[in-house]
Amino acid sequence: MYQFHKRHTFAFSAENPTGTRNGGTKGKDCDKLNPCIAIAPGETVTLCDVDGPGMISHIWFTGYIGHNFILRIYWDGADYPSVEAPVNSFFGCGYDENFADRDGNYPVLNSALLLVAPGRGYNSYFEMPFRKRCRITMENRGDKPNTLYYMITGWQGELPEDIGYFHAVYRQEHPVTKGRSYTVLDGIKGRGRFVGLTLSVGVNGHNTCWVEGEAKMYIDGETYPSLNYTGTEDYFCGSYAFGNDIALKHYQTFSGMYVGLYAILGDSTEMYNAQKRFMLYRFHAKDEIWFDSSFTMKMDNLGWTGPRYDDYTSTAFWYQDAPAPLPFELPEDHEIIMK
């Protein structure tokens, strides 16, 4: 914060849709003229379009923030997005926007890179550099108009020579195919760095311990993983099924700078009951994961008695040496189930 740079700050919002200097509210003091926008069914709205070089440093959304809104980001004039996800999944909420945790409060995700604040304030602090141009859009795939409040802040100025472009992709399996690993990320070609994911899990079926599945990462075309975490709760830096004591009677939520099980949805506080919903995240900010030519991440869906068939929804995040098309296609709107 103390080091000065030759940079020009910009901020796109409903009050200043062009993000230009002197481009905000033209009213008098205390006038609120245009705090939000309405996006019609089937409409795609450009929220930010800015020339580079520069950096997106903060994104804030509220209003309707369910799975019908699709966030996309395009780098350097590409006609394909390098970020594409339902807005709620991008910010770690794999279930639609109106919900409360078991204690009746809105779940708070309080990390260094994503922040979900009461009630329904979505914030991203991922640094997103670009050389030539950044374009951010929001599509409404629902059947009715919905309201969006937004603020996208960044700066224009010189960048280091060797930068990575931010990428994010959504994936789901409802349910995971029994006996086969869930694929978080695959098909990445090029040099880059995997930085983490958000994951939402809907527990189905019997014996509802669901956290025995290992997280596995395959770097540069490996047949067997270099990084192999012993269980799902262990990958998310917990242990013993996220139990609050050695007796393992109740789950306990937590939200840290880089990892958390920040929300459990459902009426019961007891462990291993069916139909619970879990929302988790992990960011490899300090434990860096680099690749030179390719990267794959998979996660087993296992319980105490073997393979399971739970519902998994994820958004994976990584940086790559150039803007690249995404490896997975977005499901149709009716296929995205977030209940």
C-alpha cells in the first residue's frame, strides 16, 4: 500500500456504466439515481468493457444472485470466455440465494479471495490482469427479469512481463457416477497455476459419511497423481469428518483465509443424516501448485462403505499463460439443480 505506481483507477457500476472519470451520478448530494439494473430473460448485459493493460482487483454483486445469472469474462478481445459459471457457484454458494444456515443466520464466507457477506453480498478479490482488453458480462437464463447491483473496480497501468490470465469453469454431477471419480478440472493445456475451487455437496443415500474420497492432482500428463490427499475433509484442511468433538456427533463449520466448510444447510445438527448440503472452498495461495503443460484434478466420492452417489457442484480457478477456451461446456439452465 505504501509503494506508488503510475495507475489509473476505474470502477464500473449501474451509476457509472462506462467506468469513466466524471462518469458517475449526475444528481445532487444524497441522490440515488441508478443503483441497479434489470436484466431481461435471455438478455446478456456487458457490465465492464475496458482497455488494457490493467487489472481487475475487486468485484461486488448483490440483488438476484442465483444460478440463472451466468458470469463470463473475456480477455484481450477473445470471442470465447475464460471465466464462465453460475454467479452463485463462482462465489462459493452452490445453492440458490435465499437460504440460512442451521443457526438461522446467513452463511458468511470470510476468505482472502472470496467474501460472502450478509445478506447476499458477493465479493471477489482475485487479481485478474489483462494486456489488451477486459469484458465482463452477465446473462439471465431465467424466465423472468431479475435485478443486479454491481461494482467492478480495477486499474489501468503497466504490468509485469510474465503474467497469468485468470480462468474459472463450472462443473456438476447430479449425482456423481458411483465408482468413478468426480472431475474438478481436466483438459487444461499450457503453462499455469491451479489456485483452488469452491465445492457444494448434496448428500444422498445411506450411511451418509461422504468425506472418505481422496483429492488427486495430475501434473503434466501424469498417469498417477503427484498430489494425493487422504480424504475430502483432509483436503479442505479439516479432519474426522469435520466433527466438533472426538465423539463425532455434530458437524462444525469454519471459514479461514484460504479454506473453509462455511455452511451446512439442513434442519439437523447431527452428523451423517441424509439430505444435508455442504458448501466448501480451498485456495492454494501459499501452497502453490504449478504445471508446465497440463493439469487435472479429480475427487473421489467415498464413504465408510465404499463409493457413493452424492450431488457435486464446483467452480475451479486457475491462471494460465494465455487466454484459453474452457474445457467444459456449461449445462443447460434446466440441468443446473441447486436445491
